[in-house]
Amino acid sequence: MTLPHSPERTPVVVTGGSGFIGRAVVRAFRERGYPVTVVDRVRYETTDEGVRVVVGDLRDAETREAAVEAGVGGIVHLAALTSVLKSVELPRDTYAENVAVTQELLELCRVREVPRFILASTNAVIGDVGTNTITVDLPTKPLTPYGATKAACEMLLSGYAGAYGITTCALRFTNVYGPGMSHKDSFVPRMMRAALNNEGVRVYGTGEQRRDLVHVDDVVRAIALAYESGYTGRAIVGAGHSVSVLEMVETVRAVTGAELPVEHVPAPAGEMPAVVVDVSASAETIGYRPEIALADGLATAWKYFSGLDRAEAP
């Protein structure tokens, strides 16, 4: 596909910019010459004069208004309550943090004439399709408050694009992994910590359930592509290749040299049998094609977790 000319290097607001994906996104946009405003509850520490930092809660109007100044070229909205389990426990908080904040940011885009908005979404908007392949045009049938809030956000983007001409794109991420995720408690960092400490890992059920793992560098590239493409709609951002949980463990064993013994435990209610996504449409819409193979990506995560490049990694 032929991409339109890149937008003028006007400031980009990155919400959740102090997080795992956020820090990588800020670096990528700075490398592309964009001034960046980071807004997060956690202060983004930097000496880069091209990065403006706003510390605060996006549920507060003064924080949003301080971040989205006149002249902003777009928003990359990563901040959210992303825990499925927490969303079940705290559905009202999940709505407030995800849906209400997104609507208020879109309204600021309308009022202050911000022309583009990128949303970090999820394939959880689709729900459980068993072992079938998830495509971007499947109907949304979320099964948790988290998935429901992201589906609602996608509808808000569509409405603001249709009514006000804002370029809006919802990127549905699969399982993101890579350097910088030491504070996370998903399966990849659990395996990395177990390998470091010569411990084992717990695997739900048989371990035959399949997942799509996408490296953070691929995700960041997809965000930049979507931002500069001028595409309005939805796009799946994944590896396009699913592996079983046991295959993940075996790959980490090969990368780390650790024994990584497995303890099988009962699967919790709602454990999905598979996440299999088709990313081919994303090549046509935003120009995204995954580049990082699982073993190579896990090697970068292991290098980070084993402390070899902690000076460079956030």
C-alpha cells in the first residue's frame, strides 16, 4: 500500500507514557522527530527537552487539559485499567478509567481540533471463539467488563470519526512482551523470573492452549504506522502465529538454558482455549507486518531480565 505523507511533526500526546509500551512509544516518536507530551500518574523521568511531562490522573479534567494543548497533532491513548481480573472485581472503576476517560479525550480532540487519535484496544472485544481465527471484522461479544469497555471505546472512536472527521484507529493487541516488562505478572515475565531463580512455572490445565505473543517493538512500529497512515478503523496487531503454552516454555528453556520445570494446575474459569489472530488485513490498512520471531523476541526479554542491558531498558 502507499502511505500518505507523514503528518507535520506537531506534538504527540502519549497517555500512559511511563508504562511498558508507553516508554517504547515515546522513544519511537522522538526518534521520528515528534515533540512528545507524556501524561501518566507515574512521572516520566527524562532529560530530553523534546519531551514534556504531565503528572496526574486522566480522570481529572485539569490533567487532561494540561496534556492536550492547542496545536497537538494527535493522541496515542495507552492509559487504561487493563487487568481482566480487576475489571471483574471493579467494573465501575474500569468504566471510569477506560470509557469515560476516552470520551473526554475525544471531546478535547473535537474542541481543540486535534486531528488524530490512536487507541490501544484488545482482541478481548471479540470474546471466546474457541480455536477459530480472530479477524478484524468479527462481531464484538466481550465476556468481561475489560473487553466491554474497550469495545465501547472503539464505538466512541467510530462516532467521533464519523461526526467530526477525526482520524481514529483502534489497534487490537494480542499478548505483548519484551524488554521493559519486569513489573508485569503475565506469563512471559513469570517464566523469565523463574529461569533467573532456577524455579518452575505453573501452567493452567494441559498447557495446550494457544496464544499469540507480539514483541513490543512490533507493537510500537504498528502504532507509528497507524498514526502516520491516516487510516480510520480497526487493526489487529499480533505475531500472526500462535503457539501453545508448553511451546512457550520450551522456547524459554532454549533461550535461557534453564530447566524450567512445569507444574500443571487447574485452569481458572474463563481460560480461553486459544487466541489465534489473522493480521493480514493490517498490512493493507496500516502497513503492519510482524517482523520479530518468538525465539528472537524472547532472547531480548531474557537479556533484559538477566540484567545485561538494564542501563538501556526502562
